[in-house]
Amino acid sequence: MNVYKVLAVALLTGLCWSCSSYFNQPVDFQNARIGETSEVTKRLKQLPPPKEKVVVGVYNFRDLTGQYKPSQVGSTFSTAVTQGATSILIKALDDSNWFTAIERENIGNLLNERNIIRSTRQEYQGNKSNEPQLPPLLYAGILLEGGIVSYDTNIMTGGMGARYLGVGGATQYRQDRVTIYLRAISTSSGKILKNIYVSKTILSQSLDASLFKYVSFQRLLEVETGFTRNEPVQIAVKEAIEKAVEGLVIEGIEDKLWYPKGGENAATGLIANYRAEKEEAELTGLYNRQTVNRNFENAIGLTLGATLISGDYSGEELAPAVGINYSRYFADAFSINLNSSVFELKNKSAFSERFISLNANGQFDILPRDEINPYVFAGGGVIAGLSNEDLPDDMSNTLFKLQYGLGLEYKLTNTLSLKGFAEHNIVLSDELDYVIGGKRDDHYFNFGVGINFYFGSNKKANNNIDN
């Protein structure tokens, strides 16, 4: 029963992890409410006021994907994304307080209504010259064009589950992505002033738990619970459009297309934050992979760790080790590593000795531009004992070895990273513990963590980035 309790607690913990959805399940009709706001909406409303609002026209912000909502039971004529993106864009322009949007989506209806007004006045008032005429329509200095250019489904799916003796649970997720482009066009010259590209992921996830157990003879207990949560596509489109409007305002200020009230100083911090966000976006790949431009050809590092001998004695014990290393990068993913370490090997009371080693390795970085980079290495070296008190006359305290291993590096900044590694050292002799026995040579393991500091310009890496 202890196993059941552990699994039950684990399942309840998983459900409580998403308690906002699980404990707020709809059980009654809900009244109409004002539409949701997001963090992007709040930032849009907090933009500095403009020196003068820009008159813009939006004829149509269309769904250019041509996609229909996916269905597992057959074809469907429901579109994958909203067809009302123009209304969302006009609302975002109004929230920013930077633009005066004029009616252009249904301009035909507006012109017809103005004609009705004119004809009605002429019919009832005649041709009186002193009667006021309809004011002219505003014309747009800038047209906003673009649309929803893609809706990609199932760009990432996954999940996990477990079941033991009738108690189990599972979770699944799916991620879609919507992409929009928004461009500003000068009506006087036709020049495209700005082109903004924004994408937003859409998450769907489910969590369920079940219990299927005979509690006594011919008495079966079966319990199921769970929920599914889908991020609304309309809200994702709304956030993407609002983000595009925010980018349009800030980039327009940066390029002096329009000005905030109070001068450029009023938007200095805003522009700096936006530039930092763009730099981060440039280093973020698909699936939210964080990448780093490592433009350095040298690295120096320090390591702390432990060693574990596997020799002719039993009772191996972990012993301390400290080292220093230097790496030289000859390509984006390949480097030569030179390192030296001082360490101890110990077998309880049977053997204890301190050594110094000098090693040369070739290293291959599996994900050299990612924030988290696994790597493998292999090479050779030499070790020497630091004490000759118990060394037999026919043995040498200087031995050659081969080593290989793997590690994981986490880049804190462009020049500083943390790393962890595990290494297997194969000594080309059976004299490591000063005893010869058995059919194989002695070897030992090295585990550790450390830091790397990068320096020196890497011209080859820079050329790769430019290409």
C-alpha cells in the first residue's frame, strides 16, 4: 500500500500543479465579460504619448494561410485562424494611442451612406447655397498592410505517463504556431517604411489520472480524473498583432518616422529594451532554442571534482581532484584541449597516492551555438605519482594513459560558462596502484564541475556567422 500512497500523492501533485484549471472548472453558465487583456496589451497602453497622432488606413488584414481547422473525424469548413484580424488590428492601434485609424475595410458602405445623406438633404432642403456640406473624409498618410501568413500545427508534441498495479497517470501537450507580418506604407511615395515580423506559439495540454483496483473480493474501485487546456487561437493572434503594433511604434521612433511627446529622451529606455529583445530573438531558434554567438578562439578553465580508482585492490573510495585547462578552437565545434590536474587515488587503507597528470584532448561540441551544449572528448596523456616512498624498485611512477569522456556546458554569458563532465582514464599499465595482478590494466574515473572563460576574437566563427 505504500507504493499506492506514493503514486496517489504524485498524481495529486501533478493535478495541483495546474490547479488554476482543475479547481476552476465551469459548472454553470457565465455572463458576458469584457475581453481579456495580456501583458502585451498593458505594454501597448503604457507607450509614451506621441507628439502628433499618425492617420493610418487599414483596408484588410487578411488570413493568408488558407488553412482549415484540423479534424480527426473528417473534413471541416471552419478556418484555423480568425477572419476578423482587421478588427483586432484596429483595436490594437487604438490601444497604443499613437494612431488615428480611419474606416477603409468597408469603405463602400461609408460612401453609400454619405451619398444617402447628400440626396436626403437635396430632397428636403433644395439647392440652398448656404447649407453646410458634408465634411471631407480624412485621408491616410500611411497604409497598414500584411496579414496572418502561417499557422503551423503540431510543431512539437509529447507527453509522459506511468502505471503501476492499476494506479497511473499521463500528460500530453501539443504546440502550434501563428505568424503575422505587418508593414507600413507611405501613401505619398509608396515606399515601405517598416516591416514587422512576429510569431506566437499556441499551447494545448492535457493531464489525467486513474485508479483501477480490486479493494476486496469481487469489489472493484475505478476512478478517473483529468482536464484539457487549449490556448485560444484568437488570443494568440491578438497578442501577435499587438506585439507587431508595439514594434512598429518603437522602430518608427528609432528611425525618426514619428516622435514621442517630450523628444527622443522620452523613449530612450524603451528603444534600449526593444533592441535587447531583438538581439535575444536573433539568438533564439525554433522550439525556443537559446543560441550564443561564441566569437572566441581561446578558453581557460578551472575544475573541481573527484576520482575513483579501479585497480587491483578492493574498497575504492572517492578522492578529491583539481585541475586547470586551456582550449583552442579551430572550428565552430572542434577544439584542442590541454589540461593538467592534481588528484588522489584511494582504496581505503590499502592504497593512497597523489598524482599529477598532463592531458591533450580533441573535443567536439554537439550543439556549439546552443545555450546548453553537450560535448565529447578523447585523447591521451601522462600521469606521475608525487610520492615514491612505497614504490617498488622495478616499477615506474610515470605512466601513459588514454582517456575519453563526455560533458555538458551551460553558457551563462558570451564569455563565461559552467560545465560538468565525466571521464574514463585507461592507464597503459597495471602499475597504477603499485600492484600487478589480474588480466587487465588499471584505470580510474574522473568526475567534476568547473567554469570556462572565453577570450580572443575568433575570425572563423565570425565568418561563419556572416555566411
